[in-house]
Amino acid sequence: MGSMPKYMFLNMAMALISLQQLRLLCLCEGCWEQERISLLKLKASFSFQPSSSVEGSDCCEWELVECNNITRRVISLDLNHRRNDWHLGPWYLNVSDFLVFDDLQILDLSSNFIHFCLQNQVQGIQSFSNLQVLYLDEIRDLDRNTLQQLLKVFSSVTQLYLRYNKFNGMISSEDFRDLDNLMKLSLDFSSVGDNFIQSIGAFTSLKILSLCGCDINGILPYKDWSNLKYLEELYLRHNNLSGTIPLSFVNMTSLRVLEISGNKFSGNIATALASLTSLESLSFSYNQFQVPVSFASFANHSNLTVIDGIENEVIPDPNPTQFHNWIPKFQLQVFSLSSTINTNTTLSFPNFFLYQHNLTKIHFTNCKFQGEIPTWLFENNTNLKYFKLKSCSFTGQIQLPSHPNPNLLQFDVSFNAIRGRIPSNISLIFPNLQHLTMTRNELGGPIPGSFGQMNSLMTLVLDHNYLSGEIPENISASSSPLGLLDLSANNLTGKLFPTLLTLSGLCYLYFDGNGFEGTIPKSLSNSSLQVLDISRNQLVGELPLWIGNWSNLQVIYMSDNHLEGFIPIEFCKLENLVALDLSGNNLSGSFPSCTSMTCLKYVHLGNNKLSGVLGRYGRVFSSNSSLVSLDLGDNDLNGRFPDWIGSLTTLNILILRGNGLMGRIPNQLCLMTGLTIIDLSHNSLSGPIPSCLSNITFKTIEQQVGGIENFTRGMRIRGHDSRGLNSLIYLQEQVDFTTKMLDQRFYGNVLALLIGIDLSHNELEGDIPPELGNWTEIHSLNLSHNYLTGQIPVSFSNLRQIESLDLSFNKLNGRIPSQLSQLNFLAVFSVAHNNLSGPTLDREGQFSTFEESSYEDNPFLCGPSLHKSCIINGGQDEDDDDGGGGGGGGFIDMGVFNITFAVSYILILLGIAAVLYINPYWRRAWFYFIEFVINSCYYFFVDNLNLSNYHVIFH
Ligand SMILES: *[C@@H]1O[C@H](CO)[C@@H](O)[C@H](O)[C@H]1NC(C)=O
Ligand SMILES: *[C@@H]1O[C@H](CO)[C@@H](O)[C@H](O)[C@H]1NC(C)=O
Ligand SMILES: *[C@@H]1O[C@H](CO)[C@@H](O)[C@H](O)[C@H]1NC(C)=O
Ligand SMILES: *[C@@H]1O[C@H](CO)[C@@H](O)[C@H](O)[C@H]1NC(C)=O
């Protein structure tokens, strides 16, 4: 009974509203008056702009509003990002304000700071019954409770977007219970919690479900997928899901799109999805799947067009003969596969490609195939745009197709073993090619001049081959968009300039490691170049002045040429310069004293003839707070160690080797706690080694910035995305450092792993500070060729990572601490040419490899490595002031021992002889006893002294 009056009241109310509508919602302004009023009201809260001039007119014409062309009712309202200024505070949105928009189908409230005022009466009414698409992305402070209430109000929606939300309190599929018609749900990049996926079976009506980047851990549920019979698209990209694909996936008989890239799924993907014949697009890149290269189990997937599975484990077909000549029902458009595992087994190139006609992209990386590059694919697949077969052991020559393919944009066959010449008709066959990459093959012969006819070529990468001859003058069309040209590490010769002149649009140029010769011309026009690498050639002459005008330059590598003269002051204009390597030339003078190069991080000027007082370089380098590497080694710098060194707190690498620096090593050096490589060798530094150097903790820059600058030890430069160039360009930094007594060159990543200090060949004196034992991370320490005195610190046994320790040519005395034998990684060790005494280290572990040369020229040192028995030196040790430098192994003074042993021996012998003479029972016992005494003495001394040369005493 109670419900009757309620309904009557409701009907009456509705009728009144209808009357109202007749009056208010007239079409005189082109849109319904009441909707216009409500929109104006909304405008007060949201910063959307019916500009004042149009305020009065047709609201259907307003920005963000869309009306039905016939009824002129608002059907779509886009309030995305209208209240995004968090400082304004939240907007208290009254949901009933939207009730007037009867025909509203699409509502976008995303990217706002909203507090929803949800009135209870709204819920019962048939409101928003036409609303189908609701965007609630990135609503600040949207919690689970509010969401539940909102979904009651907007229960008619069929498409719901809830991306980028942080639900305070995890949500569950229960919250969506009222949405009977929900067909599409996207929760991408929202924190849904690990349990959400477990209740997935509740979404029985869904056609599209997207849960990308939701940070979901765990495994997929095994059963519930059977409920999702209507699911057509499932996106689970970028989560932490693991385990295998559940068997019940096969019951999602409508599934067309499956996107599970970027998880940790495992198992054999081809068998797991063998029955899912409805699949059209399958993406599973960046997982741990096993992927049989033939995909024979997909033979009946007649609608499959996309297989995208890079970075998994590609395996040979378990049963190759069974599927040998199967004919696929699918026609692929995109195929992409790469292996994270290097298998020795050669794979056979999948047969099904013989039957493909629609390919637009084919990509294999790191799959071991045999034979020639399958360019026959071009014959059937005339729509091919991307052809990438990288690091797949292909051999032979490149056979271009017989007919031109104007669609091809990318051709990448790098890291194979392809021989022969680059076909000169490549410009005719692939006339619209944009990216050509043939890095690291065995290509020879000249660079075809016809590249100049490829009007779309943006990237030409031919490095690490055996290409010879000169660069063709017309390597690039005059109007060409060529942005990246890499010819490094070939056998190219001739003049580098003026070819460079014609390449006006280049951003990245790598000509390093060839035989280019000649001078750099005095004038060149402006350039867009960002990276210029012409190192390791035979260039002569002076550095050009024009370089200062190339203001986009971020990297200049000109090392290892024969360049001479001064570094021009024009370099100071390069305010964007990040890396400068001019090492290995004959440059003289000093570095221009400027403060404008604030981006500089990597400076390598070693092995030149730069001169002047090091202190003067402070202006340019100390004003730069982000310097990572400073290499001024092997020049003619002199003077004292400047104080400004301490201001380079971000420095990782400091190389001042081979100059004429004098004076003490200042304590300021201890402020540079991020140093990993310090080379001050071959100078005239004097005074003690500062003990505060132990403050240096060898945190590499990656660790300091928490991995934000996750570059290789070289650098990462952003490329020109707009031009389709490789967006990230890697450059390798290089450093020469002597470790393990070898001059070595360290590159890129390896550099980040090297931690070493070289103070050798100076005039340092005093004791070695025991604090240096704190350098538990150090790999290489060289203090040789100084005047260091005192003992080798026992604390050096803490240098657990050390591989090379050189203390030779000093005045060290005392014993070698026996604890050093704990240094398990030591490969090079020398204490030769000192005044050390006592025994050498036991020939155990690493120390079994060190021969005489490690110890020689220490007059009082003895031991097997020196072929000198310590017993002969016995008397010597008595005089030595053994302050604890060694001897931890139970060293006993042999002189004293021998005398007391002999006396006791004679006394006991006499005593026993007397007893034996008197008592025959004791006589028999004696023979057992004597055997025991000799054996136990023998073992006692062997165990305790552990010095094999003492055995002789007891035999
Ligand atoms: C309404 O008109 C616009 C252009 O006047 C047109 O683009 C749109 O498709 C039409 N919409 C309908 C539903 O007819
Ligand atoms: C698929 O669904 C059917 C019926 O709903 C069920 O009997 C079968 O066990 C399911 N298969 C799997 C692998 O879950
Ligand atoms: C392939 O697609 C067609 C058209 O959409 C559909 O009728 C057919 O059932 C699909 N095949 C499979 C195996 O799902
Ligand atoms: C693969 O080759 C490496 C050396 O090239 C060899 O040590 C290894 O045993 C081989 N593995 C297999 C599975 O054949």
C-alpha cells in the first residue's frame, strides 16, 4: 500500500518537470534552455570556456559540448582536465546537476580534483539511463567508498574508464556488481590490488578488460576464465604476473586480442594457447615464455594477424618432423620475436612464412638461423614496411628482390655475418627506405653512391664492417632528411671534408675508427649536429673555430688523431656540450678559461701537450657542478694541487697522471666521495698519503642518483623523435687506466665497474694509512715507486675485492701481514724492492701464483717463492722489531727453539736410557712411545707453522 502514493507523487513530479521542459527547454537559442543554464552553472566551477562573446548563443556550439543534430539535446560533455589546479581545492560536484542532461551518452570527468556529493534520492530514479560512456580517469582522492556509490548512480554505463586512480583501499569486482551492461572496463595504471584479478570471473558481460600497469603480483586464477565467454580483448600489459597461462583460457571462445607483455609469465605459450583459435592479435613480449619458433600449434588460428613476442626464450620445435609441412590458416601482418637466451642449436627458419602474403613487419633478433637473409619474403609480401633480422647468424650475400618495394621503410640486418658488397641498386629496389642498418657484418667494398638517390633516408648505419674506399660525394641527397650517419669502425679512407659540408641536416655523425685524413677546414656553415665523433682517424691540423657556432653540439669526440694547436676560445660558446674528448692529439696551450660550459659532464683531454698551472683550470671546471669525468692525464701541467678540486663533488673519474704536479695531495680530495677512478701517478707529489682518503666510498654516479640517469657509463642523448631517428643514442666513454700492471682501455659499462687508485711514481712518504683498509670495494691499488715507509697495514686484508695490489719500490719494512692471504681475487701482487723481512705469504689460494718477482729485492724476506729458506735467516728475525705487522700465523723464533729443543732432548734421552736399563717392561713401552712422539712433534709443527721448509728439521 505504501508504495502507491510514492509512485503517484513521482509521476506527478515527472509530469510537472515535463511541463516545465516545454516552457524552458525551447530551441530558440539552438540548444535547450535548461541545459544551457546548467552548463553555465557548471562553468562557474570548471574553468571551461564558453567565451563571454558566445555565452548567450547556441550551447551546442560550445567547446566540450556535443549535441544531437536533430533533437539538439546534449549528448556528450567533456570536462576532462578542467579543475586540475590542485591548489584551488576540490570541486564539490553535485551529481544531480547532471540530471537535466537527459540524453547524455558520454561524460568525461577525468583529471580533476572532485569531491562527489552523492544524494541518496538520485539512486532510485531512472537517471542517466542513456549514459553509456563514463570517464573517471585520474580523479584525485577517489576512494573505494565513493566509487561504489558512483557506480550505483551510473549503473547504465557500458564503457567505464577508471585509469590512473589510487583507490584508498583496494577495489574488487564486487564493486561493479550493479553494472549489468558493462562491456568495457579499463583500470589501467590504477592500484587495484593483487586480489582483483582473482575475482575476474564476476565480469561475465565484459567484452574488453584492460588492467595494464596496475602493479598486480601473483599468478592468474586457474578456473574463472571460463565465465568470460564474451571477452574479446584482454590487456594485462606491464604487471608482475607470473606462472603459466591457465588451461581455462581456452574457454574464452570470443577472445580476439590478448596482450600480456611485460610480465613474468612462463611455460610454452604456443601449446598454452593452441585451442584459442579465435585469436587475432597476440602480444607477449618481455616475459619468460618458451616459444617454439615454428608456431605449428597455431595452424588453425585462422584469424591470427599479429604475433608480437620479443624478449622471450625462443626454442626449436620439440617435434620438428610432425609439423614439417603444415599449411597455416593464418595470414600474418606483424611478426616479431626475439630471444633472451643464446642457444647453440640452430633453428630452422619457420616454414609458414612460405605461405604469408600480407606481412607488413617481420622481426627476429637473437635467433640462430642459417643460410642467407630470407629476402625472398619480399617477393610475396609486397606490403612489407619493416624488415628486421638482427643477430641471427645469417651468412652469404644480400640478394635484393627483383622488383622494387616502395613500401619498405626499415631494413635492419645488423649483427649477422653477411659478406660481399652492399648492392648498388638498393636505392632502386627500396626507393622510400627511411632506416638502413647493417651494423657488425662482414661487408666489404665501397659505399654505393646511390644512397644519394634515397630521398627519404633518415638513418644510415654501416658501422663495424670492412667497407673501404672514400665516402661517395653524394652519400646523401641534397634534400635528404638524413639525420644519423654511422660509418665508424670500417676501413674508409680519403678526406672527411668537404663531404661533411653537404650533410646539413645531420644530427648524429659517427666517422670514428677509420683511416680518414686531411685537415678540418677553416670555415663551415651552421649545422644541426648534436653528436660529432671523428676520433681514431688520421686527421691533422688545428681545431676549427667554426665549431663554436654549432651550438647544438652535445658530444665532440676527436680523440686519437694528429690534431695540434690550441683549443680555441670558441669552444666556450658550446653551452650544450655534455661530452668532450680530445685526448690523444698534440694539442697545446691551456684550456680556454670560460664558465659557460655548464652542461659538461665528461671531459677527456689526456695525452696531449696541454700546459700551464693546473690551478688555472679551476675557472672552467670548478664552476661546473655536474662534472663526472675529468681526464687531464699525460700532459705538461704543473703547479700544486689546487683547492678547487674539492668542489667537484660529483666527479667519478679523476685522471691527472703523467704531469708535473708538485706538493702534497690536499685533504680536499677526500671531499670527492664519489670518485671511482683516481690516477695521480707519474707526478712529483710529495708528503704523506692523507688518511682521510678512506672517506671515498666509491659510490658510482648511478648509485648516487638512484638510477635516474640509468645510462651506460657513456651517456644517453635524446634523439629527434619527430624525425623518426633512434630516440636514444648511446655513446661510450673511454678511459685508459693501468691495472694488473697492464695499460688498459676501459669502455662504457665496464668503466662503471672499475674502482681503482693509482698514486705510483711520485715522491710520497710516510706510513701507509691503515684507514685505507676501508676501501673494501677497490679493485686496483698502486702505491709503487714512492718513498713510503713503515709496515704494510694489516687492515689491507679487508680489501676484499682487490685484484691488483702493487706496493713495490718503496721503503716498507716489517713483515708481510699473513692475513693478506685472505684476498681471494688478487691476480697481481707485488711488494718487491722494499725492506720487508720475515717469510713470504703461504703458497695457498691466489698466493700460489705469485713468484719471485712479487717479492724480490727485499734482503730479509725469505720463503719458497724466493727459493730462500727462512731457517737460514733465523738469527736475523730476533733483531727485527716485530710490531705486529705479521706473524699472526704462530711464527716461532727458530734459533732459541733449536737450542732448547736439543737440550731437552738430550736430558730426556739420558733419563729414559737410565729407566730402560733398570726396567724391561718400560723398555717395551718405549718403542711405542718413541713412535708416537716423533709423529706428533712432526704434525704439531707442520700444523702450526705451516711452512713446508721446516720439515727438514725433523727428518
Ligand atoms: C552532426 O553533424 C556533424 C557536422 O555537422 C557531423 O559531423 C556529425 O556526424 C553529425 N552527427 C549525427 C549524429 O548526425
Ligand atoms: C570449459 O568450460 C566447460 C563448461 O563450462 C568446462 O566443463 C570445462 O572444464 C572448461 N575447461 C577448462 C579447461 O576449464
Ligand atoms: C574469424 O573471424 C570471422 C569474422 O570475424 C568469424 O566469423 C570467424 O568465426 C573467426 N574464426 C574463428 C576461428 O574464430
Ligand atoms: C654451447 O656452446 C658453448 C661454447 O660455445 C658450450 O660450452 C656449451 O656446452 C654449449 N651448450 C650446448 C647446450 O650445446
